[in-house]
Amino acid sequence: MDTTLQAVLQQLTVWWQAAFGTVSGGLGSASAHLDLPSLLALAAALGWASGLRLYLVVFVVGLSGALGFWVLPGGLQVLQHPALLVVSGGLLFVEFFADKIPGLDSLWDLLNSVLRVPAGAALAAGVFGADSGTMALVAALLGGTLAASSQVAKTTTRAAINTSPEPFSNVIASLVEDGLALGALWLATNHPLVFAAVLTVVVVLAAWITWVLLSFLRAAWHRLQRMFSEKVA
């Protein structure tokens, strides 16, 4: 069993180097000398990205650690356990397709909304581990808050998109979220100060977009109610 697992990991290493060698190399070199601002940036990235793509974050971080591309902080090393990689990889596979189907994407969001915020907080806290209780708590609060903000923005955006019958906007939105989650991890580990500035702008912009879309959804709901009342009458 161990020999088979080692062979699988070696094959994954070859594939990973071919597909993501530049990004993974950047993660590995950056994680080797993370200072406090960099650790906070990583915690923020894990939390925010978890609100968009929890299983993608868990799988990519865990696989990068297992393949030796990323020296994970002690509190995150559990992510590279083979059992967790299998589970997160399977859920990522399901989510990749479920998140691109109109209607099903909103249902998937609803089912996973109870996981993303606490998981984002736990991942952020894991950056500092149990030996840094105060900073781990700060990171958990930061990660949980950012996960909640990105989760709300994602859910609201998808609800608005689903008012359109065509499926292409769902696919595009899903692929953009995939890229944003991976981009956040890369930017946080390579350019933490730039990431902090970008994240601030993104969070403010997402809050504004969420408010606008909620107003649109309320108006659409009122129109449906009026149409239904007129038909009944």
C-alpha cells in the first residue's frame, strides 16, 4: 500500500511540475521565510478563498505540501494526509461541475455555506498553530470574517445570475472564482503587502456589489409576487 501511494505521489509530482511548476515553486520559496505580515496575509487568503472554493483551497494546499512544493506551517500539515487529499479531491471534482450548472450551483452553495465560514476560520488559525494561541485566535476571526464576506458575495452574485436562463454566465463566474482563489494564495505568499491592498479593495467592492444585487433581487422578487397575485386574482 505504501509503495503504491508513493508511486502515485511521484506521478502526481511529475504532473504537478508540468502543469503548475512556476506557481508551486513560488509558493515553496515564499513559505520558507514567512514573517508575521506574510503569515497574516496567508491566513487572510485562506479564509477569503475558502468562502469561494473551500475544497479547491484544501486540496491544492494539501497536495502542494505532500509533493514538497510548499513547506506547510505545522497547523496545516494535516491537509497533506492522503485520506484528506482523497476526500477533498473528490469533493473538488463534484464541486467543479455542480458549481457551473444553473440552479444546482445555488443549491450547492446553500449546502456548503455552513462549512465554509468555520473551515476558513480553522484554516487561518492553522497558519499559526496551537503554540501561538493569541495570533491563532486573531487569524481565526480574520479568516472567518473574510470567508463570510466572500461567501455572501458569491451566493448573492449566483442568485442574480440565475435570473438569466442562459448557462454561460454560470460557467464564466465559476471559472473566475477558481482563478481568484488560486490567485489569492499565490499573491499572499509572494507579495503579501500587495495582497493586503488588493484584498481591501476587493472586499469593499464585493460589499458594494452585494448591496446592489440584493436590491435587484428584492425588486425581482416583488415583481414576481405582483405577477402571481394578478394571476390568482
